[in-house]
Amino acid sequence: ETIKFGRDGRLLDGQHRLHAILQSGITVTCVVMRGFDESIFDVLDSGKGRQKSDVLFVQLGLPVETCKMLATATTWVIDYEKEQFGFPGKAEKTDVLEFVKRNPLLIAAAEYGQTLPRQSPVPRSIAAMFYFYASQRNQPLAERFLERFMVGAVEGVNDNLLYLRNRCFAASVDRRPIHRSQVIAALIR
């Protein structure tokens, strides 16, 4: 399978193969083709549909892991703004891309979410979604708030975030995680 680049030099097909090659640390010979019209992107690799993160990777040129978090957090922001509080995550790839282009602070939110520990009371993408809104009001307070909740830097045993943090961890251990809409509501309160 060839590595394909668009007319403007953007990678259209092969990002997963190239990422795997980089991780392996070995040299691999590949066939590279250039000059494709970007409209072919949606039909490439028809066996496995393009993910929202793939579209963000190609269009924005951000790291793969950032694009994964950005796609998830943006989908939930879109649902939240549509008042779909159950967060079904049905936003289309093009909707996600256009929303990110109109709201570039989402990129900073995804990058911030990546700095949080993986072993957290809730997925880091939920924290990124919350950070997107909270940082627009007061970035240092948003960071301090999420540090208290996600990292556990609470302010004593009577800290409400300690209760929520413990509740989220306990629910996860019981394999009955709290729905993200309930977590967001609790964080907002």
C-alpha cells in the first residue's frame, strides 16, 4: 500500500503505517505518491472508515494522540452545545473539523488534557471538554480546579472534589462508571 500525499503536501493515506514505523525505530522502504486531490481522502481505505481523529490529523497536522483527544472532546462539546445532554457522540467528521476551526481553543484544551495523568477518575477527554469552557473564564483557576480533581491535589478531607473523585474511582472499580453527562454536571456545580 502506498503512502499518499495531497497536492498541498498533506498526508492523505498512511499515517498509521508511518506512525508504526516511527515507533518501531527501523527503516522501511515505502512507495510514496504525491499530488492527489484531497477529495479522495473520504474514500481511501474503504475497508475501515476514517475516524474523526484521522480527519483532524490530515487537515490540522497535529500529533495523532492530540487528534484523538481533540476528536472526542469536540464531539462532546458539539453535543453539549446542541443540548444533547446524554452525549450520544453522533457529530459527523466534517462537523468536528469545522467546529475546531471555528473554536481553536479546543486544540489547547486537548493538549492540556494530554498533560493529565492517564490514571484519573474520569477520561482525560472529559477534563479537556471541561477545560475548554472553564479556561475561557479563568485559565489559572481552571487548571487548579482540574489539578485538584484529576491529580488528587485536593484541599483536605472536606474538599467536595475529593468526594467526586472517590465516587468516580469507586464506580469505575465496580464497573459501573458514572455517565460523563453526570460528571460534567457535577464539575460545573
